[in-house]
Amino acid sequence: MITPNDIATKDFKKVAVGYSPEEVDIFLDDLYEDYERLYLESKNKAKQQTAVTEDTEKLHNLEKALERTLELAEQAAEQMKEAAKAEAEQIRSAAKVEAEQILADSRTKVFEMEQQIAALQNRYELMRTRVKMLLYAEIELLDKSDISAEKEEAEK
């Protein structure tokens, strides 16, 4: 690639027939200025393009990092969800076992109370029967005493 410096330092051979050296020099000076401006703009554009390429690469890397972070966050959320489900299942199972134990204890207590009630009803019936027997015996004694008293009165 021709640089502006190549244009500025270019020397042409002097010949008898040809172009006017002053016009060639003026043209080369104008060409040098325009070319130098374009050359510098091209260098600046190349630097900008490099910067844009680097920025694009950085953004691409950042995008990959964000995607990976999002994937990790989704995995963590899924793991937390699974852990919560497992914990809920453990709590449910423990509550079920505890409820079954409470129910079994309650059934045992009900059975024991029914046994106590039956025993108390038997004792009540036994006591009732004894009281009846005692009352019958008392009535019989009273009847005998009334009969004895009547006989004694009749004998008198």
C-alpha cells in the first residue's frame, strides 16, 4: 500500500518533453493531502473496527456467561424445588406415621376404657344384685318378725 510519505518523497525524472514539473508538484501536493486524510481516516476506521470487534467479542463472552449463569440459576432453582418436594414428602410421611401412632394409641385407650366401663358395669350389676338380695333378706326378716310379732300378739 502506498503511504502519504511515499507520495511526498516521490521524485520523477526530468525529461525534455513531458509535464510541467510545477503542475505535477502541485498535483502531487494536493494528492498527498487528500491521500493523507484518507489514509488517517482509514487507520481510524480500522482502529474503530478493531474496538468494535473486541467489544462484540466481549459482549458475546458476556452473553455466554449470562446464559451459563441463567442455566446455573435454573439448575439451582430445580434442585431447591426437588429438595423442597423431598422435605415436604418427609414431613408428610412423618406426620402420617405420627397420626397412625396417635390413632393406635387412641384405639388402645378406647379399648382400655371400654374394658373399664364393662368392669364397672359388672361391678354395678353385682352390687345391685347384692343390694337386692340384702333387701329381700331384710324384707324376709321383717316379714318373719311381723309374723312373729303377730303370733306373740295373738298368743297374748
